[in-house]
Amino acid sequence: MGTRHLTCVVKDKEYIVAQYGQWDGYPSGQGVNILHFLRNEFIEEKFLEKIKMAIFPTQEELQNCYKKHGADNDEWISLEVAKSFNLEHPYLSRDIGSDILPMIQNAEKPFWFHKNKNFAYQSLFCEWCYVIDLDEKSFEIFTGFNKELLNENERFYSKERHDNYYGVKLLEKYNLYNLPTIDHFLEDLEKIGEK
């Protein structure tokens, strides 16, 4: 289901990953996927080494690459062009969501990449946000549709509103080295959602 979200990783107070995803952004979808990765696959040193291979293409490079895959000068691209482009540059696809995490950790060559942290400030559209903070050693879950001004100390605080909504709001925070099971994770978020 189309549930838009962000998957983020923070190191040295910088967002080294802020991946937009189009599908299954709710906790039982992307949230469980991230939790599984953190509990079973994540190797911090390896991940941090591999993220150094990221290349941030310019707008001109992106446009030229889309043209190479059959796009014209129109703003819209066909499904065929998008599929062809995504085969060459899968790390830029809106379809991969939190799968960006193992993709980075297992990268074998440099890859085109982008970050979209500002999406978290548009909680009408950003329905869920997941932040792995390697400084705080935490896994944080944020929810969208927030019409209340956040406290100044919150991660996505801003006085600006977008379509009458503020940034995503913190729902739950876990210690990265004491993560819940998937069942407890879903139970926790369900209980919080009922309040």
C-alpha cells in the first residue's frame, strides 16, 4: 500500500541516510523490516565504510541519465523509462524503502544516492519516519499527520507548517543494543496508538 515514509541514519549529528520510500511505511511493514535488519544483519563499522561509496549526482547528471534511458524533456517519465533507470541506479528508487540499509551495507561498488531529510517536516505526506541514531545508539519511530507544534528539543522541530502540518512526531525510542522482538515492537506501537 502507498504509505510514504523516511528511513534515516544519523552519524556525528549528520543525516548520512534519509531515504524516501513510497510503499508500506507503517510499523508492520518498513518498521519490522528495519528492526529485522538491526537485530540480525547490521554491522556498524561495515555500514559506515560502505556509505563512503555514495555518489551524489547533480541535477544535470540525473537528467542526462534519464534521457539515456529514453526520457524526453517532459517532467513526466514513463514506467518503462523508470524501470530502466532504476535497474542502473537502484539506490535512487522510491520503491526500495528501508531495503536501502542492507543495500548500502552490502554494496560492492560506488552507487548514486540522495538524501531527503526535509520530507520529515511535511507530516501530511510523511506518514512514518524511522531514525537509526548511531550517536545516541537509538532506533526512533516517528508518526505523521501532526498538527501540533513540536517542542524545540524534538528532532524534527520547526515553526514552519506545510499544509497546516508540522514535522513528524516521536512515537517511540529504543536502545539500539536492546531492541524489542518484532512482536513486542508491534505491541508497543499499537498500545501507543490507542492512547
